[in-house]
Amino acid sequence: MKKKEHNAKSLSWRILMVLLSFSLSTVIHAQNITVKGTVVDANGDPLIGVTITEQDTSNGAITDIDGNFSIACTKGGTLKFSYIGYKEVIQKATGANLKIVLTEDSQALDEVVVVGYGTQKKGSVTGSITSVDAKTIADIPSANLATSLAGRLSGVMITSTTGKPGSTSSLSIRAKGTTNDASPLYVIDGVVRNQEAFESLDASEVENISVLKDGASAAVYGARAANGVVLVTTKKGNSTKPVINYSGTVGFDSPTKNPETLSAYEQAVFLNHNRYQDWVDKGSDPKKRPEDQKTWYTDDELEYFKGVNYSWLDEMWRTPLTTRHALNITGGTEKVRYFIGGAYYFATGAFDNLEYNKANFRASIDANITDNFKVGLNIYVE
């Protein structure tokens, strides 16, 4: 009787699991749909190569020569349509055919970028140029300007040399263009400078950074621009009442994972093993114990080490601290405009005697002597 009851309960449990599995499978399949549609511009012409991505996933697709697309995604998910020179469109994923209309992003095309010794609208630039404005990097607490630009300029590779506070970064544009020094040319406010002057700038002083990546855009600088050009425009005064800007950050670093170390007992056993192996490698009989064991840890010492442990990493570790403060004042009249700014950066390392601090001061004055004659004065102290 008990056996029959057990079999009945087991059968009921299996039926319940099958029903749950079927229900779960039905829900999962119901959530996955295929969205199809067409992407056109304001005139109704199809757009080729429009990128369609589902947010928070790795799903993606592009439009074909007729502007058609098809993407498998989650029902009710969010699809993003993006195309260079056009405004992004966000659309909910439905099973119906979609018709997406993209409009030109006139603001992006009218953006002014630095080109050689002048400026152009981004829409009329024919050379290979990438740029970043001050708002993108203004609040990044970084020891040098190059580190703040990492991942923000297409075609520009920036890598940190070491983790030491204040360490420099390696910056290369596209690839090495010369056999020897592959550093790009740095131009700050129209004056050719070196990498040290570039990295000493604080993000609060910068108005715009443009990178000339090809020979056509960098030709104005000649052979010096074989590895590309980094153009920096610092902030200037304007014809307004005095405006004071302050930004400050304080942060602490923590390791992702500290390396594991041997305990005192494990270290002693490891050393004994190495010494024994050296003794065997010299031709001694491995079945015999060496007579001279003065440098070996005895059994009593090994037993003592089991209760004694010391981690030098935990003892030496210091939580790294980073702080940055920047204060700027801009203003002026139609005749005279000024900018005064200062910044201070301080960072400590994970161990003692690894400190780095940097202080910057920059001032610029622009004056209109006549309608056709202007003078300017720049002062920089590090």
C-alpha cells in the first residue's frame, strides 16, 4: 500500500514538473519576436547602413540597400536607431512593420572644430578629424589630460604606462607613422609644445581638443605631423559679468583582487622542498637524508609556523586617495576679456612614498586696441 502511494506521489510530481516546464517554455518563446521595418530620411529616401540596437543587450542589425531591417528582440524592448549626421530615434519593439524617419542633426554639423590654424564647421570638414569638448572631460579627476581622453577619441589609442600616481600615458594616433619616435605633434593655442606640456594641462582649462589623423588635415604642419596632430584650445574670457566656476572631487581606490600569498608554514615547506631538490640535483641519493640541514626548517619550527602568520601586503597596503580642485573666473567687456584659472591635484599610492601633486595657474587677457588690431597675453605657471 505504501509503495502504491509512493508511486502515485512520484507520478504527480513528474506531471507537475512537465506542466511547469511547458508553461515556462511558452512564456520564453512568447517574449521573443522579430521586428521588421524600413528606415528613411525626411524626404522618404531609404538610408543604407543605419545601426539598430536593442538597449541593454548585444542584439544588433543594420539596414540594407533598400533601408529594410530585421532584428530578433524581446517584445516590449527598446530599439535605438542611429546614423552619422542624423538624430537618434528610440522605438518600442512591436511585431508590426515599422517605418522609422531619421532627421538630420544640424547641431552636430554646425559644431565648430579646430583645423590647423583656423576653425571650420564640422559638416564641411573633409579631412579625418575627431574632437572632444570641455564638458566631456571637465569633471574627470585625472592626473594628466591624456588619461581623461581614453576611449573618447576614435582612432586614438591611449594606454597608461604604470599604476603609479602621476604616471604619463602613451598616446598614438591610428598607428605608428615613423620608425623612431611615434609621438604626435602637440599644438596648444597655436604654439607647438611637447607631451609634458600637454599632460600638465588641467581639464578645467581646456575649451576644445581636436586630433588631426590623416595627411590631408595635418599637411599644414609639414613633416612634423607624420604621427598626427593634437590641437588644444584653452579657455578665453568673454564679454559678460564675472562668472566663477568651481569643481572639486575626492575619491578612494580599492583593489579588485589582491594576490594570494603563502602562509608562514607553506613558505617554510616550499623552501625545504627547493633545498632538498637542489641537493638531489647535485647527484645525491634521493633515498638518503642530507647530513647538513642547518639551512633547513626543522619539524619543531614548521609546527611553530602553523600558528604564526604574517601578510606583508596587508601591513603595507594604504588606501589610495585622490583629490582635485579647480577654480576659474571668466568675464570682461567688449574691449577687454579675461580668464583666470587654477587647479590642484593630489594623489597617494597604495604604499608609502608614492605621492603625486600638481598645481596649475593660467591667465589670459584679450584686448581690442582698435577695430582691426587685437592683442592677447597668456600666462601659465605649473
